[in-house]
Amino acid sequence: TATGLVEISRLNLNLDFVVFQYIDGVDYMAVDFGSDVKLSADSTMLTISAPLTDKKTGAFFVFCRDKLSQTFAFQQRLNGEEERDYFGMLVSIAPDGLVVVALSRRWTDSGSLYVFSRNHLEGYFFLVQKVENQFMNCADLNFALSADGMTLIYGAACSINSPWGKDVVSIYSRKSRNDEFYLQQRLDGKEGEYFGYQLDVSSCG
């Protein structure tokens, strides 16, 4: 079964990128390791997705370091709940690395967004909220998290499956990083235009 290898490079004195570290999915019994990779703004935290792991239950892995001169060390593994969840197929992290949102998508059922916050003292992530929607299993689902971790938007650009006959973008907000997101607004597209196919959000939402 195919796994994956993530290469981490950095600039040398000649301004050339050279490989600094390899992280091999074989070491973590991961499948499709590296399908999605995210780095915090200060480059001290790295998330690597492996959505086909454990019979496609999925997982993503958190690696950390204290200084840029150090290699990344394994910190935590976060797992999906059921087979064919494809958990972690898409991951978004706040620039400071304290909020992570991961997508799972069941092709025959529904999808979910998992919102995690990081414990300041121990450095581990804990689940804050699971946002579920029966139309999150659309193949063209996309989502974005604001830099402050307070606004979350997602859209499912699949008109034929939409309960409203057209695509929608849902906007969620919350008051603090320890709170759950609540639905603030829904933006409706027009039939057949794949509204919400690509999404982005400003740093403050």
C-alpha cells in the first residue's frame, strides 16, 4: 500500500533550497501520507494528512519544533472516527498554530469539520466542536479559516445535491477560541454556477 514521504527544505547561505529533513509515513503506519501539508506562520508547527490510513478512516499528524534550526519532532496523531471517513483530507491551521480545522467526508453519507484548539501548557490539541452537514460529502467541498480562528466558512459547489437547488456558502463565527462556532449567515449562489468552489477569508474574518 502506498504511503508517502514529506521533504522539508530551507535556504542555505547560497540562497538555494536544500533538503533539511525527511518525514516518512512508513514510520507512522500512514497511507497517503502528505496528501495535505500545512505549516504555521512561525514555521514551528507542521501538520501532515494521511486520509487513507486505517481503511480510509484517516488521520493527520502534528509535528513541532522550538527553533527553526531544529528538525521537527512528532507531537500528536489525530484520528477519524469510522472507516471511509477520509479524515484530514483537507486541513487548515491558524497562523499561530493554535487552531486546526480538519475535514472528513463520507462519500455515501455526510461530512464533518472538526475544530481543534491547542492547550498552551502541554501543546496538545483537543476537540472543541464537530460541525456536521449532510451535504459536506460533496466532492467540491472547500472551507477556509480566518487567521484569528474566529470565522469559518465552507461551501459545497455541487448544485445537483444541494437541498435548495443551488450552491451555498455557510459562514460560522464564534466569540472566543474555546467557544463553538454558530451559523451566522448563508450566502446563496445561482443554479449551475458552482458557487463556493474556491473560498478565502480575511485575517480578521
